[in-house]
Amino acid sequence: MKHELLAILSLIPFAAFAADSTLNESLKPWQPLSIERTKSNITIVMNERKVTDEIFSSVAESGVCTPLWLNKDASYLEGVKEVVITNKFKKQGYVLEDPLSTCKAIGEATGNTGKIILLGHTRML
């Protein structure tokens, strides 16, 4: 019993690392200053004085959602309630709410419907 528990507990950090590496790899083109993860939130700090609508949309769709659409491991978004994309001062940005279901819905959308879904699940910081 102790060996089984120890084996299970030893795998937990590797699962978290795999999830973080998926997101780190996906966000590499934007070179964020940091990606901070708590139990239910991910904060992406961009190297920008201001996070514009275009930057947010690009990072959210192509950075946060793309691994999910490419059928990579979805564990990087499991249990995450919000993805905060903020400027380098952490004073301005946007919050993507319920990213797992939002990204799935955007991936299934056609035309401009994806943008509407993204905006419907976004609020300002």
C-alpha cells in the first residue's frame, strides 16, 4: 500500500511539468516574461507596456488554445478557471474565463463565430 501511494505521488510533479511544458512551448513565439500557475489560474506576463486586443486574441487563440486543437494533452487547462494575460507591470490586460470549454468552442466555430465566443468569455483585468 505504501509503495503504491509513493508511486502515485511521485508521478504528480511530472504531470504538472508536462502540462507546463505544453503551455511554455506554445507561448514561445510571444516570449512572455513569465507564466505563473496556481491551482485554478494561469497568469501570462507579456513583455509589453500595454496588452492590446490584438495581442490578447493572438496569445489566447494561437498560444493558449492551439495545443488543445492539435490534440495534444489537454491537462494544461484542466482545473483552470482563468487565464490572465497581462502587461509587464501586471496592471492591465485581459482574463479568459473557463479556458478549456472556451477553447473547445472556438475550435469548433466557423467564420467569425470564434471571435464572438472569445469576446463573450473575456473580461478586462
